[in-house]
Amino acid sequence: MADRLTVGVAARLSRYLQVLTQAKKMGKDRISSQEISDYTNINATQIRRDLSAFGKFGKRGVGYNIDSLLGEIRKILRTQGQHNIALVGAGRLGQAIASSSIFAEHGINIAAVFDTDESKVGSTVGNVQVSEYAQLPDIIRDKNIIVGVLAVPAPSAQAATSDLVRAGVKILFNYSEALLDVPSDVQVHTSNPAVELLYALYFHLT
Amino acid sequence: MADRLTVGVAARLSRYLQVLTQAKKMGKDRISSQEISDYTNINATQIRRDLSAFGKFGKRGVGYNIDSLLGEIRKILRTQGQHNIALVGAGRLGQAIASSSIFAEHGINIAAVFDTDESKVGSTVGNVQVSEYAQLPDIIRDKNIIVGVLAVPAPSAQAATSDLVRAGVKILFNYSEALLDVPSDVQVHTSNPAVELLYALYFHLT
DNA sequence: TAGATTGTTAATCGATTAACAATC
DNA sequence: TAGATTGTTAATCGATTAACAATC
């Protein structure tokens, strides 16, 4: 017990979490490894193997109970609490992110939104009022935020990154195409649909 | 030669493509495997290994010429042409996607945008006029589009998916949290920042 | 030349898969 | 009971890494 998960296992477990959350919303009570496989393209044997490393969560001939499996995976990933994150950029993308339920569903709370555009300060995106960009360091520190989401144009991305990192942020989600320079203890996750597409096209074309 | 790339290699090569494209925009001429590693968190030896499987693209003591490496990787991934894609949903997220240069930079062209909201039809997002949703099958077929991007709310996602698939789309990018049912010859790529975040937090907390 | 960085080897480790007995 | 699906084994394959000679 208590060994650190490998990167691969942790990544897969969080995908199972997503599938289970959605399946539950669709009114399902239980699910088989084959069904999870259909939605994730992860081999069904791999799924059973990942889960059985932590306990016997399923029933043979029946499948997995969704509620109890959700609880078990959350325990393994230690994601049971609420997490506060900060969003930089209240433009179209920032508004789309703030209004989405994609974070809220997993207990992730957008606790602060910043924009350098004064005309946006005070307006509401999602359920949060946009704060002055100058207040970023204080608010990030006060609320103990370690996750930042960058929804700013590429030319502003590095400046926002440096400000967030200086204030204590350790995990960044970059929705611009810019490359970000960060200290080695900060993780950057860049979401680039174009990159995924190039790679998807390769397999479609060959 | 001419063997199909493994999934892992193709995914990594497209990430190198992204880094090279950005580094070039920043005015750089050449880059080392270590620099690519810093931006991608892919081990530098792995990068050299991936590249040297296709030829000797680098210069010892110097690194890789960005322009020529870009050309080589594009040749390997066969992504030199223009690709037409369709976007469904002209809301905030759809507008953000259509205005971003993230696709255009890699030769991917948003050739059509659809929305079921009649009041949006005819308006311009990015550089494209929003078309009637009813025209989706005809336009997709006429323009030979095989890639669809879903920027619609979760409850509409399955219906839009079915319409796109019926019209011939084979690759889908899903920006909603919904699970999509598709035939086995259609690939779904779901982008879920919350899932990535849960997994990033695990490694931060342990 | 001296320093830097590639290309490549060799060794290890984790991921993937098929197969099937156990059992609900 | 009959059918379905888990839990687990065993075998294979690809990814990862350190190390270093080659060479720019």
C-alpha cells in the first residue's frame, strides 16, 4: 500500500473517474470493464488489472457498482476535497471555461478570475467576479491556490505565467499555443487540439 | 521504411512539431534535444531516438535545424497539405476556437461552422459564416470533411455527433463532458481539463 | 583544441494482451 | 442452470533511461 502510483496508472484512473461520473449522470448503476473500454479505448483487461491492484471492487458476471467504484478511485487518487483554482483571462475562452460544469463536477472550484482589461474587472464570469490583475499575487496567496488556468492570447501567456508562479502556483493549464518557461517544480499542461489532430489524421490516413 | 508508426511515436512526433513551430516563431534557428525535452517533459534520449529512426537530422555539438526538422517530421506524419474541418457550436467556446490561430498554424482550416440557433446563422466567427444546421450533411459531404469539432453543451453532443458521423466524419474532438457513442471506425478525442487536473494534483500532493 | 550534443547500445521497467478459471 | 464478467496469470512488446563513443 501507499506506494506512489505510476504516471500511467494515475492518468488512467482519472479517466475512469470521468466515465463513471458521466455514466452516473446518465442514470446507470453499474458498468462493466468492457463498457469503460468502449468509452476510453483502454483495453478492458488493463482496466480490470488497474482496479484489482487496489481491491476486489467488481462482481463477477455483473460488473462494477458505479457509486462504490467512484468512491474507491477518489480514495486512491486522494481527490475527495474541494480544490480552488485561478483563471487568468476573461475573454471568450475564459468565459467558456468559467461557465462550464466540467470543473465543478469533479469538485474543482474556480475561486478567482483575473483580466488585465480594466473594462472587464467587476463583471461576472461563471459565478465569479473578475478581479483586478494587480491583485493576483495577494488573492492567490490568500486563497492558497496552486493551480492556474491560462486563457490569454499567446503573447501574454509568459507574463501571466511568471506572475502566477511568483505567487505560488505549481500547476498550470495552458490554452495558448505559446511555450512557457517555468521552474522545474512547476508542471505545465498544454492543451493543443491541433497537435492531437495531426496525430489522429496520421492514423486515419494510413 | 513505410511501416506504420506506433501510437506513442506518432503522438510524440506531433508534439515535437508543435514545439518547433513555436520555437521558430520565437526567432530560433536551431534547437537541441534537451530544449525540446524541457518543453515537452519527454526524455531527451527518447527524442533523439525517435528522430534517428528516420534519419540523421541533427548535427553533433550543434543540435537540430528547426526548419529542416519541421520538414522531416511533416513528411513522416504526412501532414503537409491543408485539412478542412467543421465546427459545431458558435457559442463562446466555438467562437474562441474559431478565432484561435492554433489550428491555422498547422495547416488546419475551419471550413464550416454550424449552429442550431437561427439567430447565429449568417454571423461570422473567425473568418467563417455560420451555416444553417440543416445544411450540415450537404456541406460536410461537398467539402469532404472528415474531422468535426464539438463545441456544444453536453445535452446536444450526442445528437450532433450522430449527424456528423452520418455525414461521413471519422474524427471527432469533443469539448463537452458527455460520453459519445460512435461506430468503431470513428475516433473520439475528448478534451477534459478536469481529468488532467485530478491527475496532476495527485502528483503534486504525494 | 575544448565543449557540446548527437546517434546508438544495452539494460530495465511498465504496458499491453490473450486466455481462462472462478464465481456471481 | 446458463450466461456473463471479474480477477489473475503468463507471455510479449514498446517505452524509458543511463552511458558513452562519435563528431561537429
